[in-house]
Amino acid sequence: VGQLLEVVKFLQEKNILHRDLKSGNIMIDDDYKVTLIDFGLATFLPKPEEVNGKLQQALLKDNVGTLNYAAPELLKALPYSGVKAQVWSIGVILYLLVVGKYPFSSISFEEFKVAVFTESPFGDKLEKKLPRDVYQLLSRMLNKKGSKRPNLVQIEKSSCFQRLYHKK
């Protein structure tokens, strides 16, 4: 996940959003180097817009990506921050690596939407099994409100990330 964050951060610095971050689009070579593939849904970050005298990142309106990795705002077909939606997707990837399953899954699209909007990805038992810093980071990344999700720098500075990737 550390290398994935670096790649996504690099892309965002170049004003590029991948928009289909998922485990199937991450390749790992024999030296454990991560490569992100499939840029078919990628787009440029829209230029910031002035709102009430302040510059704010413009929102995206097209609903793209893979269902199991889609942030709630995409499922609601609302305008969304592509940057914050990608944090959700990275959170799903981290959850999948740590827990071994998707945070939300169901048979139908409607059931999936209901689960994402109403259920916790953790449950009482899982919350107690995860290390506290991992639980806290995942909780922030999988926050149903995009505006409450951390940015990539905040993720890198989290105690979980620091502990797992030995960054000082």
C-alpha cells in the first residue's frame, strides 16, 4: 500500500486521477515493485473553482470505476471529489489486504448500496481483532462522508502507516 500511495500521490501532483484503483489494477513484480495499470478511466483533475471567495477543488460528475471500490458519493451519483473517492478505494484495498475480504459485499447492486450506506465495514468482533492504529486509519479512509477522509499526506503521517512502512 505504501508504494501505491506513492504512485497515486505522484499522479495527483501531475493532476491525474486514475479513477479505477483496485487490486486487479496493481501489478507486483519479482522484486515486489508495484506498478499501477489500466488508465482507461483516468482523467485530469479539474481546475479549482472560486466559491465564496475561496478556491475549491472542482467536483467530478461522471460515475466510473469498479463497484466494490466505489465511494458512497459515486453510488449516490452525486458530484464528488476524485481525490477523496480515491482515498476510499485505497482504503478498500488496505482492508482487503488486512482482513482478506471486501468491506462490503452482496449479491445485487441495490443490496450493495444499502450495505455501504448503512453498515459498518468492521462489526464488533473485527474492530477488536485489528490493531488500533490500523482500525483508526481504515475508519478514516472508509468514512462515508468524503470530506472527512484523510488526504494522502495525512495517511502517510498516520501512526499505522509509519509503523507499517518504517517512515520517520
